[in-house]
Amino acid sequence: MTSHRQPAIFAGHGSPMYAIEPNRYTAAWTALGKSLKRPDAILVISAHWVTRGTWVTAMAKPKTIHDFGGFPQALFDIQYPAPGSPALADRVKELLSVPVVLEENEWGIDHGAWSILKYLYPNADIPVVQLSLDGSMSAREHYDLAKQLKPLRDENILILSSGNVVHNLRTIHWQDNAQPYPWAKDFNEFFAAQMDAKHHDPLIEWEKYGEAAHLSIPTPEHYWPALYTLALQHENERASIFVDGIEMSSISMLGFSVQ
């Protein structure tokens, strides 16, 4: 890692409740934040902003988005008042080969972003920009698009992707100490092993892994952000896991950085 290059990070964000119920995952995010060189701005790719086409937040003061329901009022009361960065939004548009919509009104910082950022940077004093996930793109197209963002890492921009490698809400168990499904553990370990070996193609073509993959990824929006971080890896860099675990039987909390 060069002295000025920011790492690229993927965080498995899990339940929104982690924002008000600290645990070993939030402790890992806090420790990670303390270990990082302070960036000039943060670009977030969140599983919770899926659009037609590619969008990027371009407002000076993004609002805190509470994009969930049925949770305690304390969760809706959370604000993450980080500034935006129209300049970074313009830079992202410049780098990407696809048309980019500069979004100035409707979105902001969603819970896939602030639930992690509140532990990484609790003072909310670093500008945050979000890049959407084009729902019409394939996994390969997302990976190729993400590669175009590499120059930002050498411009002191931290790129944070937020989702879950295994994310099956239909099969979760709510009780404490729920054991992982064998298929969830299988795919999570497969992902980690391929990542460690720098074998990205099997992870891009995840459907070929079979039933464990399809059960782990019933819909791809929580998986795609992990591919963004992999795509940002330079040839001489390694991916390092900073936290791991499977919660509620079918939610992977795997988090990793490349540097």
C-alpha cells in the first residue's frame, strides 16, 4: 500500500438494530475506523440504494434516510449529519463510462451507510457521497464498473461498500445463538477462500457454485457491494478479513479490506 492510498472496505452491515445495540461487529467497525488514515471524503456503495441507471448523491447536505420499518423509535431518531461533496460526485461521474444521474433531492445517506459510518467516524465530519447500484446490471458489469473507481483510492477517498455476502431474510431465525445453516456457512467460507486466493471470477459467477450460492443470494443487491471492493484490489494487494460470523442463521457479517 502506498503512503497515500486509501484501502477499499466491505462491511457486512446486518440488522439495523446494531446501530443502537453495539456488539462484536460494531466493535470491529470502531477499531477499523481508528486504524484508518483520515480520508478527504467517503464514497459509499450501499445495498439499499438500487436504481434504474447509475445515480450519485450530489447535494451539499445529505439527509439521513431511515429506509426500514417496524423498528424502535430510537432507530428512527438517529441522525448522521455528515456533509456531502458535490465535487466528489462530479469526479465519480467523470470516471465512470456509463451515464450518471447527479441526485440532489430525493436520497441521502441510507442505513446501509450510516449504520456502519456511525462507528467508523462517529463525529460525522467527513463528507459522504453514495453511488447507487443499477439493478439492470449483471454481477460482471458491476465488477467492471467498480474498477473504474480505482483512481479515487489514490486521491484520499475511502470507498466503503456495505451489504452481506449471505443475505436470506426468508430463512432467518430470530432467537439468540441461532446456528448457521450449513449452506450459509458453506458459501461464506467459499467466498473467503476464493477472495484469499485472489480468484475473483468464481465470485463474480457465483451462481455456478450451486444450491448454497442460490440460498445465500436469493436476490443480488446485498452481494454486489462485495464485488465492488474486490474490483478495487490492486495486483500487489491482499484482502484481509477484519470480522466474520453468521447471525440469525442466514446473514453473513463478513467484513474485509483490500490494501
